[in-house]
Amino acid sequence: MYTINHNLEANILEVKNSDNTVFGKIFLNQGASLQELTLNKKAIIQDLNPLTYDSTFASSILFPFANRIKDGIYSFNNEEFILEKNQEEEQNALHGFVYNKTFKILSKNTSETKVSITLEYIENVKTKGFPYKYSILVTYVFSDDALSLKVDVKNTDDKNFPFTLGWHPYFISDSLSESILNFDCKEKLIIGKRNITTGTENIQSKISLDIKDKQLDDCWALNSDKVQFKTPKYQLNFSSSVKENFLQAYTPPRLNTIAIEPTTGVSDSFNNKIGLQTLLPGKEFSITWKIKINNI
């Protein structure tokens, strides 16, 4: 049987099953981010201590833009907007607005085989850099060997707005140098100064990326929604419900840890338009990312 405990003081949800093979920790005050996850007795997402959440954005939902906007400046419908530059060292706007928002619980459902939690954030304040209203539903479904994350975004404003969407989880491996990322891509993004996309490079290849001692901060446009992360102890299979997918991989300054980030756009997408979409008033966009684990 699955259970949910709500730590009211910290505003954290803890999910587990009676066999202690599944565990999850959702931080409601930090953008409904899933900062701990165990599946099939394998801890695959852990607290990133000594790294802090405000430096890692660990497992945060990235909206209305994933990655960076150069100088925090973009144009939409022939109007220029200026976002807050929340990344001081690069002087860019980074990872959107909801990573530090508080989500409320809409529903919790448990059974013998799974648990489902739906959370909501409503934005009614129009900021200078993104003067639009919207709502976000985040639904986590935990089962013995899988996790799904569904994100529903609704434009509650009377104007169109641009957006990309992403998820920023970090995964651990017993030995990252012996781990591999497998994916099928059509392009690799060319990343210039300040981690801003400057172009694309055609690849058209099924890639088996031997991580070894590589320092990654790279992005690819995928041919398929399928991505595989193979470690000495477990294998993760990722999938997405949409057709156009990008993969961002980043190795932070922490041993045996890697961010594997599914996104619908790339850095500076509000300007280069790569993956950029427009949401009309009253319309919704929905995406589901799934992770399935196989023990090795």
C-alpha cells in the first residue's frame, strides 16, 4: 500500500510504499520539485548537499522558459520585454518563474499499486518581463518501477504568450565514469559564451555517450522521445508525450551526479525561436515525462 505524509511545518510531501521500495519527497514551497526519489529500492534522485537549491534548481519545473534568456531581453509581437536577471555571473534570466513558487494540493490518491498527487500554482500577477496570467497543474504518479510527471499549463490571460517548458532532475550513479547516455538526435546545439545557443550542428545519429570524466553542459534536438541512462546498478528509460523534444545534460560540481533535463526548447529560445511555442488565451498545453527503472 502507498501512503502520503504531509510535513506541514516544512510543507513537504513524502510518498512511500509498505515494502519501502519506493520513496519520494516533493517540496511544495520550491516549485513542487521532486528532490528525492527511490524506485525498485534504488535511490536515483538524492539531496544534493552541499549544493543548494537556489544554485542547482534541482528537479524544478522550468516555465515559461527552460534554460537561459540572454541579458533577460526578448521581443514578442513587436514589443520588447526585460526579465529579471537572476543569474549574476552570466547576467542572464534563468529557468523561468515557478521554481520558487508555492504549489497547493488539489488531490491525493493512493492504492496498493500506485499513488497520484496533483498540485497547482496560479499566477495572477503580471510581471514587467512576462505580463501574462497563467495556471500550472503538476501531477506526479509513483509506482514500483516508474514515475510520471504531467505538467498542464493554461493561459488564463487575454493575450497570447510565448513559452518553453522543462524539467531539471539530477540523477546519481554509483560510478558516473562507467555510465552511458543513449539517445537518437538530429542536431546538437552550439553553445557560445554565457551558455547561450548560437546555432545548430547537424548530427543525425544514435549516440551512446560514454560520460567517463566529461564535464557536460550540452543540448541536443532529438529524433525520438526515448532517452536511456545506463549505470552500473540500474538503467533508466525516459519518454515524453510530445513530438519535439530536446535533451540537456549537465554535470555539476558533485561526484557521480548528472542532470538529465527533458525540455521543449533551448537556451535563448525566446529570441532564437528554437522550440518556442505560443499559447493562446484560454488554451492549454500538456506534457508528460515518464521514467522507468530496470535494475541491472
